[in-house]
Amino acid sequence: QVQLVESGGGLVQAGGSLRLSCAASGIIFSISTMGWYRQAPGKQRELVADITSGGSTNSADSVKGRFTISRDNARKTVYLEMNSLKPEDTAVYYCNAKAPTATTYWGQGTQVTVSS
């Protein structure tokens, strides 16, 4: 059974930082593409950043230069370091895993709230 468990969300003031973690089990983590998505109230879920098994990263223009995605294959964990947070970053953040078979898995989400 695949499980993606996010942690690290919370309330922070604008300009602050948070680090999200997603611990995976039940998948071959090292060959999966891992990603972070977010969904704000009334908006569609959107890609924040992802990282391939080889370490190549991709991120949304809105977070470039502020957010960094990384992975630790030994710990089967993917991280999202978020700096210079803005109120518009407020959303539920979801961990995502794409297996080589193209099957996609989601975590339960963690709330990030940035106050102005």
C-alpha cells in the first residue's frame, strides 16, 4: 500500500520560511518522480515543483528563486524549502509521486497559511 505523508505546514508571517517534508512508503521511491502541488480555495490544483529520479527539477514561475525541491532517496523523503513566503502562497500543499508505470499517488495535504 502506497503512503505519502506530508508534514511541516503551518502559519507563518509574510517573508518567513517553512520546510515541507513528504515521507513515502510502498513505492520504489528512487525511480519515481516526486512533486509538490498546491490548491488554494476556489482555485485549481497547480504544480509547485517536481524532481525526477535523476535529480532534475522543475518549478512554477511564481516560486522560482524562493522555493527549492530536493529528495533523499535513502530516507524516501522529498522536501520543499519555502523562503520569502507571500500571502498568495497560502494553500493546501500536496505531495505527489509518479511511478515509472505512470501511476500517480497523492498525500493527504498539509495547510500552509501566510499572513500579511
